[in-house]
Amino acid sequence: MSSDFLSNSAVRGRRCLYPDKIFYEPAVLNYQLGKLLQEKFKDIPWVVIENHNNIELLRNNPNKEFARMKRHLVIGVRKSLKYTPNNKISDFLVPYTSSGCGAMCLYCYLVCNFNKCSYLRLFVNREAMLEKLIKTANKAEKDLVFEIGSNSDLVLENTITGNLEWTIEGFAGSKKGLLTFPTKFDMIEPLLPLDHKGHIIMRMSVNPQEIISKIEFGTSPLLSRIKAVNRMCEAGYKVGILIAPIVLVDNWQQFYCRLIEQLADELSDKAKKQLFIEIIFMTYSFVHRAINREAFPKSADLFNEDLMTGRGRGKYCYRESVRQQAEEFLRQQLAQKLSNVPIIYVV
């Protein structure tokens, strides 16, 4: 792959999440990607930090600063490359080129880990990450699936770094193995012409447009997401759908019924023939409630005492009886409208 890949593609003329300030570890400038990002964002302030995981200036901000902090970009060197076994859609969860996100979904699970500091972090030591992926895949006795997007949205990150394109082209040289990532974004044009050799599974996260508009701030509209699935499928990529997270707001049955109808109507026949579906119910938390009340005081309150119960330290989930009824409803609707599409799991 060309050493000027980022400067020739991601830097120029692309819809990009543009930061207002960059916090960076000095070591990032020892890496090619760090130097390219420095040149790309030379006109905005760069602030030196010791550790991307502990920026005291940002950590001490009040919750009301959450949305403004999402405009910041943090650049560091990823220290741990340890894989975590997974038993859902992949064999391993892989720490990869970013964590956090520039979007502002009111339920974001990253808030549970990073609190209000769930802004986007980029990691410049991508060569070490990709090298480990290829080595692990090639040494395995079977085709392993690696989830590289569990801590970020790589389609959104790609608008800044070009890392997803770089990864897809680089992993195409692997003898076996698959990479998978979820996304809520439709900026897939740079991925379409790549020679991915069938090694990639893109999984589009969808929700009713009513929920996207009021809860998933800063993400792509539903119909744009569905079109992106069709285009990726046409380009030979493996594709899946996450109906996630299920949020049981008022009139949720009507909203999700309509969502499934839209999937049935708008997904191409080619996509429907190879699709699979994952269903994930929302987990909420005390931290979410505290941040949302101050950062988005006019937004919907996703906590419902009648439907939810405690789950571990400061977290809430839907009561088992509520979740079971909702799952039965969703399975029934999917059986009626997308009967040939398998449901891989429900959690």
C-alpha cells in the first residue's frame, strides 16, 4: 500500500468530522499517521497531554460540556493489543484504531466506560494492529472473525484518517479470516471500489427514524443507512443488520413495525439473500441520566421505572418479562416481513 495513502485520499475533499481542538501524546508524531494528521489539522490548536486515557482538563469538565467535548479529537498510541474472546458475531473483540465516537447517542454504551470523556480517540500505531490481525488470522486452523469496531464507529473515523480503507486493503493480503464492524453512518463511498477479497462484514445498526432523530444525535438517517447496505452488498461485501439498541419508548411497537416494513421494502433482493440480523436491547445507566439531563435538558428521558430494573453497578435494563414480550413482537414482525433472514442472537 502506498505510504501516502492518507494524504492522497482521506485528507482531501471528503465529508469529515472536523475537530475544534486536538489533544495529543508527543509520541504520536513518531508515526506516519501522526505526522499526516498534524499536517491535515495544522490550522487548529494542538495541546500536549501525557496520557490519552486521563486528560484532567477534560475529565473535570461539568456534564453540560459533553456535547462541546465531542468536537475535540484525542490522538495517542494504543498500549494494549490484547484480544477478548467473543461468542456472538465474532471470535474476538479487537482493540483497534479508535475508541469513543463523535456522535451523541443518548444511550451510548461507551459512556459507561468513558463517562463524559467518550469523545473520539485515534491511535496512530495502526501497522502493529494490522500486523497482529493478519498473523493471528493466518495461524488459525479455521477462518476467525475479528470485531474491529466494538469501541468506535470506523466509518465515521475513516472520514478523518482513511484507516478503514487502509485496513481493508491491507487485510486483503491475509490468507484467511474476516473483519467485521458495525456502523450508524452512510459514508461508505471510499470503501466501494476496494479489493476486499470477501474478508469484510459490514453490519449496519438501524432504529426507527423517530428514535434516530430524537436519540441518536449526529448519525445518518435510516434510509441513508439502508441504501449504504445495498451499495456495500452490490460491491461484494458481506452485510448484516443490527436492530440496536431496542428502545421501548411510547408507541415503540408502531415504530419498530414500520422499521421492519422499511427494511423489507428498501433492502435489495441481493442484500436480503445474504443478510443476518442481530437484536440488542438497550442498557442504560445512572451516568447516562446525569449527563443527558445537563447536556441535553430538552431530550427524551430513556429511563422508565415501570419497565426497567437494576443491572450491576448503576446500570438499568428492561425487566425480563418486558424484554421477552418485546422480543416475541419483533420476532413475529420479522417472520412476517423478512422471513428468510436469520436472527443470529437476541440480547
